[in-house]
Amino acid sequence: MFPLKNTAIAMLVVAGAHIGVACAAAPEAVVTPLMTKPLDDYPGKEALMITVTYPPGSVDPVHRHYADAFVYVLEGSIVMQVKGGKEVTLTPGQTFYEGPNDVHTVGRNASQTQPAKFLVLLLKDKGAPVLVPEK
């Protein structure tokens, strides 16, 4: 049995085939939680550390974090931008910051052939979602 996500993708491909349209979804990022730690000196806040792996060609939707987000590139090359900021291409050892009020307009793997991986430290409200899609 297919997981729900795979079933939905398969349904879109089949629907596209019925009307003669080729459907190809960009590969999704893989998010791996590493640790969560309450910040006792900052009541109601927590730190969340994750890794994000972008498969080749992966693209994030426009979103917010409602957190301070510190990004450190581990492997490959990524492209990042927040609304009102410049688009930047980052390589291993480089960093990026998003504030709690930023809208993350660009987040993607710079390569169509190689994966990219980065570490993210989020300082956020306890229990708040990691990512909120921007409408």
C-alpha cells in the first residue's frame, strides 16, 4: 500500500496522462529533526535543530518560520532569499539568517544533479510549527 503522499502524486500523474499532459513534481526536501531543547531562560521558547536535504532540483514553497532561523550549509549549494532581500547562493561553510517576520520567498537546491544538505537552528515558540506556508 502506498503512503498517502505517494498515492496523491500517482493520482496526479494518472490524471495528467488521461488528458495528454506530462506531470513531473519537483522532489521534496527531507527534514530530519536532531534535537529540541526548552530555553528555560526564555519562558515559552525552545530551540529546534534540524537538517534539511534538498534532492537535485528540489524547491521549497514560499513560507514563514515565525522563528529566528540560522542556516549553515554542509554539502552542495543552495539558493535562499527572503522578501525584500537579495537572492544568495550558498556553499559549504556559508550561513544564512531568517528573522521571525521574514517571508522565505526562495529556497532551492542550486543543482539539478547533486543533493545539498544544511543544518538549521530555529529559536521559536514552544510547540509552534516549523514552517507555515505563505498564502
